[in-house]
Amino acid sequence: MSRPKSNSVINIIWNLGWPLLWGSVFSITFYELLQGPLDAESNPLLHRYFLGHPIAVATTIMFFVAMSALILRGLNLLGQQLVLSTFKLPESDLQWKQEDRDKASQILADSDSWSHRVANSYLGLRLISLLEMIRSTGSASTLSEEMKYASERDADRQYEGASLVRIIIWATPMLGFLGTVMGITQALGDLAGQQIGNDLNGAMQGLFSGLYVAFDTTAVALTLSIVLMFCQFMSDQLESQLLIDVDRQVEDELRSRFCSTVAVGADALSNDALTNVVDEMVKTQASQWAGAITKIQQQWQQWTAEQGEVMGDSMSLAMISAMEKQEQLQQQQWQQWQGLLHENAQLLAANQEKMNLQSELLGRVVQATGEVTSLEQALNSNLSHLQETRQFEDAVISLSAAIQLLSTRITGESRSLDLRGDSLNGGKAA
């Protein structure tokens, strides 16, 4: 693949020398203004932040160098945008009848008349690189790949062009922090060297002034780095859009002039050979596929037979083991049933003996019940007899009462009645 011609020394001077030169000019001009019209009385803040510490001065100089690089880059982008909007490749009436190499050679011959700005722009370098590739290969068959490669190469060139600005953006905050550390160290050193007991207020004022200067360096560094980052972002966006426009215009210019197909004659000469090669490849592949399929079928059949035997043996072993286990389980169940039947027979015999005992007890209970009945009848007769005896005693008592009543009336007969009553009581007692 072709490579564009470039001068590394010129690129180094452009990317590094000019920013340093213009940055130095801007720095000198700025500090001359601080010493002249912008003196400390009229602008104390500028002197405090940009002349308060050597680190602040170094940070300011680096800022102007980076801004110079960004300004030069912006001017370059404006020039390239102007080239992009005004440049067109010349049209030729015979371009459709010419070969790709002849058309590329003719355009390269016309490129000698291009201006220096056009020849060194993204568009000019891209066109020259692609045309040299077409002239060297004699065909535009790889034009698409070459355009992609050229676009990637210009993107790398864009990234490398901003390397100085990126380094300064990275280093500027570091310088600010370094100035802070140095200022704090210096302030503490001055404080340690003074007699604090004699003049405490003076020592503290010196410490505070030193700290102010130290932190001012960080503030300046961060502010300037933020400004540089925004400026670089805008520059990157503009250059990226420029590269997109270059890609579009290069594609429009070259695709309208070059065809990317292979020559018809070469295709006609190679068709027969290609057909034969394809036929042989198809036959070879077909035979290889047939052999592979046959081999796979044989392996499948063998594997199936082996798996069937293995499965049969496994199932036989499993059935034998299962039958043995089932037989053992049935034997255990039968033994358990026999034991349970024997226990039930013993329980039935014991229950029968208990029933016999219960029958005997029931007979005894019946006999005792008969005896209780006879005793009840005897008791009933005794009770009736006792009842009759009690009625007789009541009659005797009533009679004795009547006799006593009569005895009161008949005094003479009371003695005889008493003797009769005694005789009657003695007979009752007997």
C-alpha cells in the first residue's frame, strides 16, 4: 500500500517550534504590559495571580504556548476548510476511455500545478496518496480499502497534532499543586525562623500572605487548564468535522472517475481455469463428504449395537437384583405375617380362657342373685311380721290407757286391772 511523502523535520517544527515561538512572544508581551500600563497599582489582581510566584509565571508561559498551538491549528483548519470548499479536480472528456493508471497519472501530473496550501492540506495529501496507489497498482480495485486506510491515517495525524496541547493541559494543574506545596513549605520555614513569642501577629500575617501566594498558583493553574481544555475540545470538533468532509469529497471525486472492478479481459481468461478448479473442488468435497458420512454411519451402527448390548446387560442385572430384593421383601413380609398370626392365636386362647372365667363368675353371680332373692323374701316376711307385732303393741297400749281411765273411776277394781295388765305384759314379753 502506498504511503504519502512527508517531511518529519517540518512536522516537528510546525507542531513544536511555532507554538514555542509565538507562546514566548505572547508571554513577553503580556509581562511587558504588566510592567507598563497594567502596573500593580491599577491591576493588583493580575500582579497577585501572575507575578506572585515563579510557578505562576511558568504556568502562564505554558498557557500561552498551548494557546499559540491552538490558534495556529485553528488558522490551519480555516485554510483547509477554504481549500475544501473551492478545490475541484479537472474534468476530462477522455477519462471514460482511459485506463485507471492513465487517469491517475494525468491527475498527478496536474497536481504539480496545485498551490502549496492545497498540496499540504488533508484533501490534497489524501488525493495524491490514493492516486499514487492507483498508478502503482494499475487498478482501482482496492480503492475502498485505501480510502479507509487514508481516513484512519489522517485521524492519527489529528491526534498527534494535538499532543503538545494535551501535555500542557496535563502538566498545568501539576505545576499549580507544586507551587502550593512550595509556598506552604516556604511559609512554614519563615514562621519557624521568626520569634513567634515577640511578634505573634506579625508572624501570622507572614504565614497568611505566604499561604495566599501558594494557593493562588493552584487557582491560576486550574483556571488556565480549564480554558485550554474547552479550546482544545472546540478545535477537535472542528477538525473531526473537516475530516468527515474530506472523506466525503475524496469519495465523490475518485469514485466518479475510477471503477473498482477487475479488467474484463483478465476475467475472461481466468473463467475456464476457475470453472475447472471449482469442479474439481466440488468433486473432491463430494467424495470426502460421502466417505465421511459412510464412516459416520458405520460408527453410529457400531455404537448403537454396543449401546444395545450394554443396555441389555444393565437391564438384566437390574432385573435380577430387583427380583432378589422383591423375594427378600416377600419372605420378610411372610415371616412378619406368621409372627402376627401366632401372636393373634395366643391372644385368642387367652381371651377364651378369660371368657370361661367370666362365664363361671356369671354363674356364681346368678346363684348369688337367687340367694339374694330368697333373702329378700325372708326379710319381707320378717318386716311384715314386725309390722303386725307393732300394731298389736299399739292395741295393748291403747287398752292399758283405757283401763287406767276406768281405774280412776273405779278405785276398787284398779288393783285387779293392774295385775291383769302385768300378766298380759309378762305374756307378751314371753
